Amino acid sequence: MTTAQEKIDSGFGYRSTAREVVEGLDLDGTLALVTGGYSGLGLETTRALSAAGAEVIVPARRPEEARRALEGVDRVRVGALDLSDLDSVRGFAEDFLSEGRPLHLTVNNAGVMACPETRVGPGWESQFAINHLGHFALVNRLWPAIAQGRGRVVAVSSAAHHRSDIHWDDLQLTSGYDKWVAYGQSKTANVLFAVGLDALARDSGVRAFSLHPGPIRTELQRHLGLEEMRELGWVDEEGNLINPDFKTPEQGAATQVWAATSPLLDGRGGVYCEDCDIAELSEDGRRGGVRKYAVDPDSATRLWALSAELTGVNAFSG
């Protein structure tokens, strides 16, 4: 399989911050959307894009909490959006499209991780539904504005995609639930989404990327108990972070901000990034990288069709 998964020596790295990767860039006149852009990596992404001059829309499941978190950040507007509810996705998109504005940057940042088995909508497994299907529906419904903006769509994935390929015969994991397998499948879906969207959208001037932000202590770990995080070697008995490999939220947000804005990615797309560079293919993930199954174009096409069938929306049909 030929691949575009080759490093390009961006000049940034593991400890680069979101502010550093946009330093010197002028995003005045740019409209960005960052799901979950009011906590953790999303908040740092919003701050960095705003500091570079962009206007940022932050769709949030808890709008009032989002407004409080974003106080003092310039050029930010909050909207109501629940990614687990396709009616909410449609309503948000219709409201946005009614303004007739081009959308230049879309960062699919919101998500859940390793949560107890939960079913949403018509019985969908919640991690696959929120991390993938909700964002799939959102981007497809916002497509007229995204196409007008001729910019980038960025899907925040994870090295956890190494944990699981897509369970093609049991997408909703009805025959047995493992929270980490479910999370891994959703993160593989994020990568395949970017591959699929890039193939469909590039002729319209829109490019798509996915990425691993790195290990970061954020609200994403809210479903993990202290004992489990201790066993993983992340924290001590008091819950204090002890793993030296963890990034700060500012460092963790760097790769998604880089993927959204770097001129080095002009003319490129459909690739998985990490540490502010394009990642290489990996057989086992022990040294990072992306698995072949996650960037396979045939799998991306298959997942796109299945996702369109499940959500009832496909901006590229017909």
C-alpha cells in the first residue's frame, strides 16, 4: 500500500505548544469551529486560534459551563450541541447555515473515553456514537459552509486506535463490551473518517486530517478510577500525575492546532499526525505511528457508507 504517512520535519515536536505552532500566523477573517472547545485540549485549541486572530464557535453540550470557561477569550461564541443526539446536530447545523457564513476550520475535538457501557439514540454504543457518528453527521450537515470556506477538517483521534480495528460485523459491540476496545474502535473511526472525507472533499478545496494529541491529564479520564490510573502508571496513590511522558494541555493541543493551520500541510490531506508532524506507519504502535487498517482507503469508503446509512446524512451522495 502506497502511503503519504511520512514525516515532513515540521520544526515542532513532542513538547511544542498550541501557541507556538500558530506564532506568526494571521488568522484574521478565519472562522473556526471547535467541538468541546471549552475544556482540556479543546479549550487550549480555542485559545490558540483566538490568539492568532480567528473567530471561534464552540458547540457545547453544557453551554453555560462553556461560557464561564471561555470568559476572557476574544472572538468566541458558544452554541448548544449534543453529539449523541442527531436532532441536536441537525438543529445546530441549520442555525449555523442560516447565517450564510463560510467555515474555514473545523476541529472535531469533543469525545468520551473508556466509559461504562452506555447506549444512545437507537441503541448505538456511546463512544462510537459520540466520537464518530455525531461528528460525521455534523460535518456532513455543515458541508455547504465547509465547502465555501475551502479550509480544513481535523478529527482528533488517539494512539488508542491501535487497540481495535472496526468491528464490521458488530459496530455497536452488542456481543460483548470492553470499554477500551470500544474507545479504540471509535478512534480508528476518526482516522478513517479523515481519510474518507479527504478523498471526497479535496476537489472542493477542503482537506482533512486526523491526529494523536499525546497522553494528557484532562477531564477525558473522568470515567477512570484512581486505582486503574495507578495501575496504568499515570498517577501516585494520591492521584498526582507521575508519568513524565504526559504532556500539558497546551502541548497536547499543539498537534490539532498545527494540523488545522500549518502552511506545511497545504496540498496534503488524509494523513494521521502526531507531535506536530505527519506520523509514519506502524505495525504495533510501541513507538507511535498509525496502523495500516486505520488509513486504508477501502475501509474508509466502507465506513463512510455505513455511517451515512446510520445517520441518514451524506453530503456527497448523488
